Amino acid sequence: MKLADDYKISELKFDVQASKHRQNYFTWSSKLQSILAMFPQNSMVFWNQTINFFQDPEDVGNKALYLLIASRVDEYFQCLIKSVEAYGDKALTLIFKQCAHIEASDKHHFHHLFTSLRIRDTETATNFFRRFMFAKTEAEAAHNVYTDAEAVDFASAGLSSTKTP
């Protein structure tokens, strides 16, 4: 718990917006992985966004992991993991499924936002490309894949819609 304070692991908060709760989860989990890597009994349980279960579910490391997780999540997630109390690996799995799981509707939504992006009439090209790269990053985070040629085509289409070239 002291290390969690030292590494400033903030409380994981649920957000109804899918992209926001995924972002919260990945920020939170990357800090959690750093702490778990320091302890041999927990180092391989959560590595590279992969959750590996303890060989012995009653291991003291599993219970300690649960306590750590429960102390660093909001009330929403505490209710979620209550059913697997004392099993940190299972708690991590539940949180991962809740936050990081990408559904087909998410994939389609971010693809549509990216491919239909258009420059605004009074917007600079620099600002458009900033929005374009952000939209592309979100779409790729939702497991959409684009070639460089496709990205150039989408950018050209977005730029050609302006009335003031």
C-alpha cells in the first residue's frame, strides 16, 4: 500500500464514456504493473496487459493483490470485485473485462468518427491534423487498422470539404 502511495496510483474511477474508462484503466493498470513487478510472487500475475492466474488461488500474494486493488478503485469497482473477494487475479480479470473490452459497436463508432472527420470552415490545417491524429489514435485503439495510403485518403477527403482552401 505504501508503494501505491509513493507511485501515486490514483483511484480507478468508472466513467460511462467508453473511451474515458478505457483510458482511466490503462493509466491505472500501467502504474499497478510497475508495483507488482517489484515482488517476485506477483511479478508475472499482471504483465503486458495479460493476467496470469496464481497456481495456488489461496496464495498470500493473491490476497495481498486483492487488498491493493480494492484500495485503489472507486465504489463502482469495489462492488464489481466483491464477488471474488480475496482473489486479486480474478478481481483484475473482472476490471479488465469491464474497462478494456472492445465491442464491435465501439470499433464501428471510432472508425466512423475517424473516416468522417472534416475540416471546419474557420479551422487551420494544423488544428485539423491534430484532431485527425487524435481520431486515428482512438480508432486504432479500438482495434481498427489503417494503411498509410488509407490514412492519406481520409485526410485528403477531410481537407477537401472546406470552402476556403
